[in-house]
Amino acid sequence: MAAGIDLVGLTKRFHHGHAAAVDNIDLSVTGGEFFSLLGPSGCGKTTTLRLVAGFEEPTAGRILLDGVDVSGVPPHKRNVNTVFQSYALFPFMSVSDNVAFGLKYAACSKAELKTRVGEALALVDMTSFSSRRPSQLSGGQQQRIALARALVLNPAALLLDEPLGALDAKLRRSLKVELKALQERVGITFIYVTHDQEEALTMSDRLAVMHAGRIAQIGTPREVYEEPTDSYVADFLGAANLIEISVLERTVGSSATLKLGDSVLTTSGVVPASPGEKAQAVIRPERIRVESHGSEGPNRVPAMVERVVYLGAATQVMLRLATGESLQAVIPNDESAATWAQGTPVHCCLPADGIRVLAPADVSESTQAAESLAS
């Protein structure tokens, strides 16, 4: 049965309480959800996972597993299991014995043990490797065995601390698809810690972007990517163009008129600033259209092509606005991509539904100190 996990005012302080590695987090993860904690090194994501697993004790707050407070329950009595970046397989044991290790302490008969190990190995497509030693397996195969060892205990939730971090980029891309498919098959709650934005966007049902021990934003991958709440989230999650604008007018509903240099833009998003105020806005590179100089229409700004970079499936065009700000656009490699050479004057179209005005990132000095302590 998949367990829901609730964190209520969860706080963890180290060094005699002077710095909060995890700072008053409130979070609700639905049973059966693939939920990711995303952020840079030192943001508190791993400490949060260790608190849920029971490897750290909270300074304050509660951890609820299906509504039951487990904050003071030792790790081995919580119905959760953890997979680490270091798989910690026993080198002197076979694959089967590694997977069966936890069951030997679960009052399990030999027949049941054999059945459950076989099912776990089949789940990760490793049945034919049951008699091998870990040293005879590739990194990806060892990762599958670590998953099987965790899943064989039928946990209500599986906690994963950057389990793909030790693998090469190509293998990571293939295994993250497998991991999401595996989670859907077993149907249990996954909480996944990563600093890799692509992993979080690809696998998660929802994700939380963390900064200095706090949660900066929670949402679906699409919501967090397309509608970041502040400049920190916008800049961390994927490539982002951050531009300085001033708000001219807010209209009824969620739209506004903005000023960028001498150009007037409109946005269809929520604007957390009043008329006359300066703010930052974000637009993703793939939303910018590069057009011939002099093209007419709303939300066009003049620019100069500074650099063109071939990326294979797309071309990156670096642009300099008359305001001095730089933008990057990513355009598909069709015939139009070849027309933009360095020094070409152009107009950029910034679609109204692609512009988001941001709230300032609100991180106090006291929580910034946690970055050097949290992991």
C-alpha cells in the first residue's frame, strides 16, 4: 500500500542550533506519487530525505507516514526504504543473496524468501544475473540490484538519494525512463533527490525546488518550468532569460503592460508588482522567435545577433538588445536557422504568454548560512 507523507514545520539545525539545514518545511506527498526534491548542493534536499528515512532526528516539526507521526521512530521500524548513490552491495554475496539480505530478518520462510527475491529480480529485469557477484555487473546493473533489494521488503515509500549520480550521461538518460516506469508498475510512493533538472522534469509527477533549507516552489514539472514564482526558480530550472522591466499598467485579470527599454510589451501572466515598479521578468529561450529586422507586430524588440551556436537538433542564437541586455534564443534547425549570422540586425518576438514577471527571491541571511551545512 502506497503511503502518503506529510512534513509539518520540519526543521533541522546543526552546530548547536545556529544554522537551519532544513527550515520549517511544510510538504504533502500523495500516496503513489513520484515526488522529487530538486536543488543545488547545500540546499537541504538530502537532509530532508534523511529526516524522512529516520537517519537524522528533527530539531522541530513532525513527519507523518499515512497520518501516523514517525518522528521518533527508528529507521528500521519505519515502512520506508532508501536507495543511495553508492549502492553498498555486499561484494562477497551473489545478486540473489544481496536482494534477500533484508528478508532474513523479516521472519520469512525459505520458500517465501525465494519467491519474493525472484519477483524482485524479475521486476528489474535481472533474473538471469542472480548467481553473479556485484563485481561482475555494470553500474546500471548494480543500480537495478540496489532497487530490487529495497523493493523486496515491500516498503510503503521508497526514498532515492541521487541513485543515478554515479552513472555516465547516456546510461542515466535510459535508466531514468526505466525508473519512472518501474514506479508506475509497483505503485508505491517515490521521493527522489536530485540536482539534475532534466531528471526531475522527466520523472516527477510533482517536484519541489529547494533553496537554503526552504522550499522555493512546488508544482508539476510544467508549472514550475513555465510559471516560476521567483528569479531563483527561473534561473535554476533550465535555461532562462532574466530581463529588467518596469510595470506600466496592470489590467483586470492576470495581464499587464511592461516597458523594456523603449519597447512596450504585454504579458498574460500574473504580475506580482504594481504600476511604476521595476521587476524582473523571465522568458525561456525556446519561446523567443528571431525575425527579420523591421518585422511588425506586438511584443517585438530590436536586437543584434552576437553569436550563433549549432547544437544539433537546434541552433542557439545569442542576442544583444538595445538596452544592453543579452538574450538567448533556441530555434529548430530548419531553413530559417541558417539565415542568422553574427552582426545581423533582427527583431525578437517575445510572446505575451511566454513572459512571466517574477517576485523577488525571498531568502533571508539566516537561511543562506544553511547552504554550507545542508546537503
